[in-house]
Amino acid sequence: MSKKKSGFGKLLAGVAIGAGLGVLFAPKKGEDTRRELKAKLDEMIHKVKQIDKEEVKAEFEIKLVQIQNELEDLDKEKVLKIAKEKAKQLQDSAEDLVAYAVEKGTPVLEKSANAVREKAIEVTKEVLKKLEATKE
């Protein structure tokens, strides 16, 4: 038996045990409890017999492929879009820093702010370039 099939069996056994324990620990008479337990087990057996394993397998495969595709999209397009937005925010902040230094009339701060701005532009261009290269 494959791991998938034995895992499915373990899942069903766990559900049955959980339902059984829930019924057994309910505050009712023993006869009522046993009758409810049997009804729950019969219901579960009926449901298990109606499960189309091939349909479940096919649906799982479809969902897994969808998840893989979404991860690839996230890794490429969405990350690139977010990175571009963050790069713009970073550059705007650097521009604000330079403008503030100019406004205050301090040449030393202006020089440092310009250096920060240039480095921010350089770093964001490199990151975007790498992300765009991985997208292809």
C-alpha cells in the first residue's frame, strides 16, 4: 500500500476515533451513547464508500499545480511589482532628505544626503535588475 493510501486510511481512522470518543464522553446513558456511536460509524462508512479516490487524486493534483503557479507568480511578478513600489518610496524618501538638507542650508548635510540618495538609486536599480532577470 502506498503512503498516500495508508495516509488516507489513517485520516479516516482518526476521524472515526474522534467521533467515537466524542460520543462516548457525552453525558448520556450507555445505551443511547452506543446507539449514537453506531449511527455515526454507519454514516461514516457510507460516506467513505461514496468517495471517488480518482476524483480526489485529480482534484489534489489540480490544487497542487495551482499552488505552484501562484508561488511562481509571487516569486516573479508580484515581488517585482512590490520591489518597484518600494524602490520608488525609497527614492522619494532620499529626495525628501536632500530637500530638507538644502532647506536648512547645511552643505555638509546636503553632501551626505546626496550621497545617500545616489546610493539608494544605485541599490534599487541593482535589485530591480536582478528581479527582472529572474523573471525571464
